[in-house]
Amino acid sequence: MNPTPPTCSDLSLRAQKLGMLGLCRLLNQVGIQPWMLNLLDLEEQARRQRSLDRRIQAAHLGAYRSLGDYDWSWPKKVDRAQVQDAMGLGFIKEHENIVLLGPNGVGKTLIAKNVAYQALLGGMTVLFTTASSMLADLVQRDGSRALQQRLRVYARPQLLVIDEVGYLSYDNRHADLLFEVINRRYEQASTLITTNKPFSEWNDVFPNAACVVTLIDRLTHHAEVIPIEADSYRLKEAKERAAEKTKRRKDKRPPKLEPESSAPTP
């Protein structure tokens, strides 16, 4: 079935959205020309790419590997279907959260960054930060106005990724600020958190903080927890690299020469 050819009104509307007012006037004067559709397609494609480039820069993802490099056979426990479902971004459309829970070095950050990049490709706004960076940024803001402005930075994106919650301990002030971020995003936007601590141990992360129970309640009310059980993949890779280097050194060593036997004295 052939697609319906665009009307002059269709092209004029697209040109107006792109701010191409000269093209709008030309359409009204001479009607649709064959090259006009290609011109609009190219301009829309270029703008989508510029938008993606800006959002990638603003997201602060940094370097990471593709999820295609993830060794699914390594973890003792990981629900691949859960991860792939997160990559589908349905949780963002529903303003739900994701919590990636597991020990150090099992790929939580890799998964989180891949989900974030998929959201960027989907036209969404994203911000990636570590818990320590975000809380240090907020706690140093002098005055209520500066703090409120900075809180809006973390409340605004459609997806906020907070990496490494639980790797350090924080005081009550830091706990209150994290609660403020989560509370502002509650049922308004999605948050993805990676943590090496089960929620039962978050009192150790935020000792004596009165808001911990409420913080966890807000975070998990509309959330899916994805546990990963595995030994450190980074340690595995380090051992493999060390073994490979040892093998290469052995292969480069010259063979040992046997000592020449002394000729018998006549």
C-alpha cells in the first residue's frame, strides 16, 4: 500500500516547526516541488542529531562499554529479562524507578549507563552522577536560593541515574538532601540507582538519619529492584589479563642452553 502523498498544508506545518519561513512562502507561491520533501527530511534529521549530541553532553555519561559486551554467564544470579525490560524504557514512561543491587564489580554501572544511553536515543533528558558527586555538589551550596536552583537541576531530567549509593557513609545533612531529590522526583520522573547495600543496611550508609525509612519508602514505592549476585567481574578480567601477560613473557624468553660438556683429558 503506497503512503498518502503529503499535502501543501503538511509541508507548510513541518516548515513552520523548523522555522523555515522562506520555504513556507515558497510553498504558498509555487506549491510542492520534488526537492522540498528531501530538504525537510535532511533538516529534521540534522536537528535530531544536534539534539541528541546536546543531551549526551548534558548527561555526563562518560566512557562505558556496550551491554553487548556483558558476560551474562558470569553472574550467579541476574534476571536478564528484567534488564532487557528496563532497556525498553517503559519504566520512564510510567515514572517508575529502577534499583540495581549487587556487590562491587558486577556490572551495575555498565547496565545503568546503557539504559541511560537508550533513553537519550529515545529523545529523553538524562543526567548521570555518582551519589558522592551529587551530594557534595548540593551540600556546598551557600544559601537557600542557590540550593533550590541546584536541586532543580537534579529534579528536572526525565531519567536521573545515581551511581554508587552505599560505597561511602554520609551524615544527616547528606541524607536529607538525597531525600529531597528523591521526593521531588517522586511520581514525576524516574530515578535509577545502583547500590551495593540492601535497604536493610542503609542505616549504615546514613547513620542516625531520621529520613532513611521515608527515603526508602519514596524510592521503592514505584520501583523494580534488580539483584545481581556475582564475584567481581573486574577482578576476573584483571586475573585474565595477568595470566595473559605471564604467558606472553614466557613465550618471549629464549630457550635455556645446555652447558657444553668438557672434552676428556688425553
